[in-house]
Amino acid sequence: MTPGTSSTRFSESTNVCEQGEPINEYAVVSYIPEQLGDFITRLRQELVPGCVAKSHVTILPPRPLSNAPAALEQLREQVIRFDAFRIEIPKLRVFDETAVIYAEIADGADVLREMHNTLNVGMLYHNENHKYHPHITLAQGLPPEQVRELFPLALERWNKCVPQHCVGIENLTFVQNTTVNRWLDLDDFDLRAALLI
């Protein structure tokens, strides 16, 4: 999934735009801020040329919704339960089953799991194909042999150039996919308390 390609806000209309026509596929993400977010976005573009994704951690993976406005309202009511928190990203790994290169989340993973379990109910509920595993995607949609070739490059860049291993998560974004697989930002939600750095 590639959130972060537009600042379009939520409406019930589905007008065609440069990013394609919105479809019934939604997710909840938190964009990775600061220098780390910029670094991961550039690394994704190096590993997968043409990638338009902005670095993020997914809270609710892509899902169809029967009533998106009601789901958005539910999300608005539930987000106020959560405080801002920090995540630590110590190393890179590969999901062998899906051939995805990702950054592992250590500290903060339990909070992300709790957030996922709390939000994946009611109008936002979806029976997901995989058990929720907090992570930051670096490369996906590639043949397994290409992933094996790219992983050493990703490790080299990470070990030599990553600007930091910890970052604050202070807000969530409700996103919608389009016919050309470009995700639109629909609404943002601040978590309850700003972090003291």
C-alpha cells in the first residue's frame, strides 16, 4: 500500500482525479516524521524506482467499508483514547511469505497492536488475511529473487545512513486507495498528548 500521495479530504463523492478514481479500500496509517521518515521514503524509492509511497506504519491494513463516513466517525471517537508514543526501529527483515522488505518495530509494537485491536471493530472491522505485525514497509510487490538481491543493499543503506532509530508517533491518517493504487489522505487525527523529547 502506498499512502501519502495526496492531501485530498474525505467526501462521499468519488470524482476521478490525477491519482485515479477512489475505490472501496481504506486503511489507517501513521506517517513516519522527521529525518527518519524522509530517509525511509528515499530508501523505498531507491529499492523500488517509481514508488510514490510516503514512509508509514500501518495501523489498520487495507479493507473495504460498507459505510465509510460512519467508519470515519467511529475512528474519530476511538482515537481520543490513545496517547502519543515512541517507536524504536532497530533492524531490517524480510517477510518470506509475501516477499516484503521491512523495518522491524521493537519498542512501541505492543502499543500498535493494542491500537489495531481497538480500532478493528464495528464499522472498521475486517477479517484480515495475515496476523497484524507492526512494521514499516521498504519494498513490496517484487519477485522473491529480486527481494533477495535488494535486501543486502537495503541493509547497507540502513546500517550506514539511518539518521535515528526512534521516532514519535503523534497522529493517525485515514486513507483511501484509488484505481491506480495511489492512496489519498482523507483525514488526520492527533493522538492525545504531545511527546516531550
